[in-house]
Amino acid sequence: MTQKYFITGASGGLGIELVKKALNEGNIVVVAVRKPAALADLSAQYGERLIVEQLDVTRIDSLAAVAAKHADIDVLVNNAGGAILGAMEELSDAQVQQQLDLNLVAPIHLTRAFLPALRAKKSGVMVYITSVGGRTAFAGGAMYHAAKFGLEGFAETVAQEVAGFGIKTVIVEPGSMKTDFIANVNWTAESDTYKDSAVGQVRRYIQEHGEDNIAGDPAKIAAAVYALTQLPEPPLRTALGVDTFAALQQAYRKQLSDLEAQQALAESVAFAGKTGFMPERGAVD
């Protein structure tokens, strides 16, 4: 069955591989890009099945109109994103806002724009391309992590709200992949204060060894993401990448160990006989 996909950030990297995969499977694809010329070759190849919309997703006031124009989509893929790395103190106010707008605010508003139509037809898939950086953090990525952690929380919440309408939510957490991401990372102006700190170490590692250690194949990742959109009951979260799996496994083990070590303290501050606020269990005290 032919479906209609709406994919943001589709002019290169994972985005364009997702476009190719969806088109090769016989679907109609709307790509939302700032530079439509990047899709010229694909437009010539696929004709009317590829619809190119010039769109800057950080222009929030423009999202409702494009959503209304394509209210018949079946799959929304929030893929647009990017990082500005450097110490938190080195970021300008504009850079702080840009990271939130691109990586968090835009997908929130795209969801709000498309959701009524998906809810009305009681079907659809909403995909959120987050990152291993949406579940674990490294020095130098404060606002990127803030946005991606926030997007994970948003998507997990919305998943619960819309499941009853037949809408599936898919969170994808890729690790490194062979795209232009490293080359396109924006860096803050490095200050002497942080030059020899943990931030400086991460900066040097990425600049000197980042490309050499990239492990993810964007075409394979795109195929995996597409397969998730076709599942009757996809998992809420999917980790993609050897580095993602290793980093999350290590982080989750430590978090669980730390949590279990705090059990007695956590329980010691409760009123006797009270189970606490746990709406997922139907027990609200």
C-alpha cells in the first residue's frame, strides 16, 4: 500500500537516505528542506512522487500552513537537527535559542500541526530522530543534550496520549554515522578557561578522531527506520549503532546501580502506607 511520508532535514545525510528508501518502496514523499536544489536529481528521477517544500523548521509560524497542505500524510519523520558544541558558558544567547528551536521546539510544533489530521483518520506514525545524546550526555553538548533529552520526554508522553487513536510513536536513537554531521558541527569560540577541561578534551577528540571512529552506515540506518514505520506495533525506542548500544548499556547499568543503592533512602521519606503518585498503575494518593 502506498503511503505518504513527510520528512524534515532531508537534503543530506540520514534524511536523504530515508527519502530514497521510502521512494524506492513505492511511496510518496514530501521533503521539507531549506535548499530545494539539493533534491534536484531525485526530483528528476521520481517525478510527482517526490514533493519538495522549501521550509525552515525553526520558522514556527510557517509550519501550520505546510501541515494543512499535506494533511493526508501517513508518516511524519522529525529528522532535522544539528549541534553547536562547546562549553555552556561559551554559547551565546542566540546559540542557546537556536539549539532549542531546531532540535526541540520545531518537532513539537510539527507534531501539533499534523496531529489533528492523523487523529481524525485514526492512523499514522510519528517518528522522532533523537540521538544517543537524547539518553546520555558528554561535556560540550549541553544545549544539544537539553533539546534531545526534552524531545525524548515529549515523544514518550505524546505516545501515551495518542496511542488510543491508532497513532504509533517511534523514537530512534542513532549514534555516529557517516554523514556530514561532524563536518557541519558548529563550535563555540574556545575560551582559555575551558581549553584544558573535559570540554576541551571532547573538542580535541572530535576534531582529531571523530571521522575515523564513525561507525554508522546512513543507508542501513534509514532502512531500519523505514522498517520500524511498517511494523504493526513498533517499539517506542530503538537504539541504532554499536556506539549507541555500548554507551546506553553502560549508562543504564550505572543508573540502575545508583538507583538501587538509594532504595532505602528513597523509601525513608514517605508517609507510612502511601505508595505515591503512580498514575500508570492507577494508584494516585
